[in-house]
Amino acid sequence: MNTMLWVLQGLLAAVFAVSGAAKSTLSKPRLIASGQTGVTPFPMPLIRFTAGCELLGALGMFLPRLLGVATYLTPLAAAGFAVIMVAAITSHAWLREPVNVAATSAILLVAVTVAVVRPA
């Protein structure tokens, strides 16, 4: 079980590190062109704020456990990712993008699994 959680945490960290890096550096049109169409209805300040949250959350997926300090941050970071994915699912549903709804739903499932199963 512990190995599975580490794999899921690694996947979440990778997905959100890439997404956060893109959202923190690219313009809105470039984000949309790169496939992050879910940003369409949101203003750039919110997109940049989300990028910061995603980058911090990616660190929260592994640093607390590796350092043995504040390990409760890992399930909290996963819960934060779940909140971001609910917003993403809503955005993709509003844009009528069923494939993206399915993909973000899968990420939501992984985030909820880590948030619920990983002990604090």
C-alpha cells in the first residue's frame, strides 16, 4: 500500500509541477494552445495563483515524508489538488470537453485517494 501511495504521489507531483510551471510562465493564449483549455474562463491573476498552489502542492507530495517533518501536509496538498480538479472539471464541462472532463476526473480520483488513504 505504501508503495502504491508513493507512486500516486509521484504522479500527482509530476502532473501538477508541469501544469504549475506552464501556468506560471505562459500567456493565456499559449496555455490554451498547449492544451490547457480549462483556463479559458478564468482571469490571469487566478491562473497565476493556481500555478503557485500547484507548484507548492507538488513539493508537498514528497518533501514532508522525505524529511519526516509536518507529514500532515501531504494529504492536505492532495486535498488541495482535489479542489483544483473540481474547478477544472467544472470548466471543461462548461466548455463541453468530455475527454478533458474524463482526464481531470481521473486526476481527481488519484488526489482524493492520496488525501484519504495517506496517514497524516
